[in-house]
Amino acid sequence: MNVALMIGALLVSLLLLTWLLKVIKTSIQTAFFIAIVVFLVQMASGIGPQEVFQLAAKWLGSAFGSLDKWLRNWGGNYKPPENFREKTKAMVDMGQMLVQMLISE
């Protein structure tokens, strides 16, 4: 029985490893492609990455709310609001309460 368990564990490990490698490869390819597109736009028109992200923020702003603020301030001097830690802690606490409610049912 130990041999069968070992073989099964190895197969699951290999499947997870191949899946993880595919995800990493795809992520790197996507990041590289985006970098190339931004570089080509900058070389062709003189528009820098900041302007590209500001345009993306304008397009996505109405759909995703505060994402446009984050994109606009990306690479800038953005400082989070004073009560950022309190809001983050409140969100974590709410998530923990939700998990506890789901587990207790």
C-alpha cells in the first residue's frame, strides 16, 4: 500500500509541477509582450508608460472604481490614506468572520 501511495503522490506532484510551470511561463510571456508593446508605443509616438497607464485608467475607471486611481498614481508619489491600515484590518476581520460562518455551517 505504501508503494501505491508513493506513486500516487509522485503523479499528483508531477501534475502540479507541470501546471505551475505552464502558469509561470504564460505569465512571463504576457509580461514580456506588454513590455514590448509599451516600448514600441513609446518609440513610435513618444508616449511614455505613465501616459499609457493613465489612458488605461481612464478606460477602466468607470468599470473598476478605485483601480483608475491606483493606475494614475502608479510609479508616482502616491501615499495611502491615513486610515488605510484601519480599513485593511476591518476587511481582514470581515473575511475571517465570513470564513468562520462558512465553516460552522
